[in-house]
Amino acid sequence: MKRLVALAAAVLLAGCGAKPEQRAVDACQKAVTAKLAGKSFEIDANDMLAKTQKQSDTVMQINSTVFFDKGLPAESKQTFECRVQFDANDASKEPVVTFIQFTW
């Protein structure tokens, strides 16, 4: 039981210290999921993380790919661009998605 509590605490603390790049990926994943609600799709968080670019001290941009109906005969893919902005006065606040565009 003690190990389970320690593991849960470690996971919670790790989430609090997430790097800005990971926080940008998380925000973009949420935005993509909201835009594509009801569709069968997959996005690769590792690819998004690898393609995260710092545009300024407070802005990050991610260009990646979303796969529709992956593994099915009708599989297709589209690229997308997502930009997030961090609060310059409070780095602990969640970043805000300021732009998301799918290249159809």
C-alpha cells in the first residue's frame, strides 16, 4: 500500500514539473481532439514533441500529422499546425492555443 501511495505521489509531482514543450504538446492534443470530435483519428505525441519549435519566449509552434482511420483501407493523413502561448507573467498557467490549422 505504501508503494502505491509513493508511486501516485511521484506521478503527480512529475506532472507538475512538465517541460514547456510537453505542456505545448498537451495543449495542442486537446485542441486537435476538440476539433475532430466524433472522427476516428490518431496523433503521435512523440512526433509532436520532436517537432516543437520555440517561436519566442512565450510562443511555441508544432507541425505534425493526424491520421484518420489508421489501419483501415480508407486511411488518410493530414498535416496540422498548432501554436500555443504561455503567460509571460505566470509560467505555471496552462498555455493557450492561439492558432490551429489543418492542411486539407
